[in-house]
Amino acid sequence: MTPPTGASYAAAGVDIEAGDRAVELMKEWVRKTQRPEVAGLGGLGGFAGLFDASALKRYERPLLASATDGVGTKVDIARQLGVYDTIGHDLVAMVMDDIVVCGAEPLFMTDYICVGKVHPERVAAIVKGIAEGCVLAGCALVGGETAEHPGLLGPDDFDVAGAGTGVVEADRLLGADRIRAGDVVIAMASSGLHSNGYSLVRHVLFDRAGMRLEQRVEEFGRTLGEELLEPTRIYSLDCLALTRTAEVHAFSHITGGGLAANLARVVPDGLHAAVDRSTWTPGAVFDLVGRAGRVERLELEKTLNMGVGMMAVVPAESVDVALTTLADRGVDAWVAGEITERGTHTTGATLTGDHAA
């Protein structure tokens, strides 16, 4: 009788060699994200990412800002389409656009990729997207982890998460403390759904409407899958440019919870942000989700960004230069509302009027 073969990590479903190959494939992309503070400090493959903190000496009182996030169920759209090199843009946007809200400059980021089975080229494509996103955000990708979880995830299943760090001078920290009655709310257009609300979107479009990813949608001028996989816009460098040319009191990153709830997070007690829907028309994808699922407007607005990915609160005298700065950077932006005394309002922000036709 032949004795049973001894157990091994490979037999349990973990392929260390495939993981090593994935690391080799991603090195080229990680190198493209280097900032001067990480050049020559070990590179990819060490146990920890390194960042030369002596660069912070130029600050009087540097405050470090950190954030962590994922992409949510949008990863399932990438998996079904077999497109893996854009989801990283979403990850960087979700992390670094949170960091820039307080006025912080993005410095570095790490990622965590969890897979059911390591497909080296697939993992490298995900990291490629993360690296490209880091370049757009102006930060370095200093390290990460790829974890293989056979038995918990299917061979083609994956998820991504990331953490980032930025820095801001203490006396330039943005937020509710700076906002005053009479300030103006500027909206910056989203690139689409971004990376929030996909559980609702998938339920409505696939389960209720029976739509398919490969289905061409005339309103989009492309397939449903291409629209749903459109990467989240990364506003980090646009917001930083705005702080250099105009006086900015606060930013609000419009993510889960929708426009009103996220804007309310930066409005101080006693004041109120009134945003006028008639100042913009949401993209066709928002209308499709609403119609296909008979989703009430308030439910849509507390789940999706409705065409606005970032908002800036500026004094009235800074509006013209702010809009010019954003236009010069290719960001579609407009005056969407104002800050008033709270009065009878019970919440920090509300939406008024109807969207433009």
C-alpha cells in the first residue's frame, strides 16, 4: 500500500511561486510611483515600505493624515469582465481623495490584494492600476500584500483595500472651523458612479432589469460593463492646486451616503449648506438606475454621488479664481450652492430644486 502523500502548502491551494512571479511582474509599475522621499530606500520586496520623513522638516507643524478604504462590490464587475487594470484607480481615489479633503498632500500608499488563487498576470494588472492611480494622486506606492485564500474565495474571486498617508501644515488644515455664512459651494463633476452604491446598482440592473454587461446602452454610447467600470476620478492634485490659487475653507469627498450627508460632515453647527439641483444634470447612468429600479429620488441621492464627486467650500471672492483653476485642469466645476445660517434646518446640508433637463 502506497503511503499517503505528505501535506503541503501547494496541496492546500497556496502557490508561493505564483506569488513570487506576481511580485516580479508588478515591480515595473511600482517604480513609476516613486517620489524623492522613497528613491533608493529598499524598493519592493522588503518587509516594510520606507519613506524619508526628513522631508517633513520644511513644515512648521506637520500633521499626518491617514485613510483606509476599499472598492466594494465594483470588483465583481471587473472580475466578470476580466478587466483588472482600472480597479486600482478606484482604490487610490477612495483613499487619497479622503486624505486631500483636510488639505493634506498625499505622500504614500500601501495596498492589500486578497485572491482565491494567484494568477500572476492578473495581480500585476491590479497593481498596475494602483500604481497609475498613485501617479495621478502624486503619491508613492511603497508596498503591499497579496494574500491567497483558497477555500474562502473562488479561484477567480478577489478584493482590494489600501491605506494612505498625507501631510498638511497645521495652520492650513481645512474643515468646518473655517466655514462662514456667505461661503459658496463649488461642485466638481464625477466620472460616473465612482465606487459607491454598486450593491444597489447590481441589484437593480442585473436582478430586476435583467441587463447584461456586454449589452450596449445608447445613452452611454458604450456597453453597460464599460460604463460601470469607469474609474473613479482622482481629485487630489486638483484640490491641492485649488488651495494654492484660491482661499479654500473645506472640501467634501462625495462617497457612500451621498452628496448631502457627506457635505454635512464639514458644515459646522449653526450653519447650513443649501445645494441647488438645478445647477447640473446627473449623467445617464443615474437616470437608468432610478428608472430600472423605480428607486425614489431620496434613496438615489443617499446612495449615489448623482454626478458630483468632490465639493469645495470657498469664500465668495474666491469663486472666479477657483472655477478658472479647475477649468484649466480639465475639471468640470460649477457653483452649486451656498452656506447660510442654520435657521429652521435640522441638518447640515440639503438639496433643493430639480435637476436641469
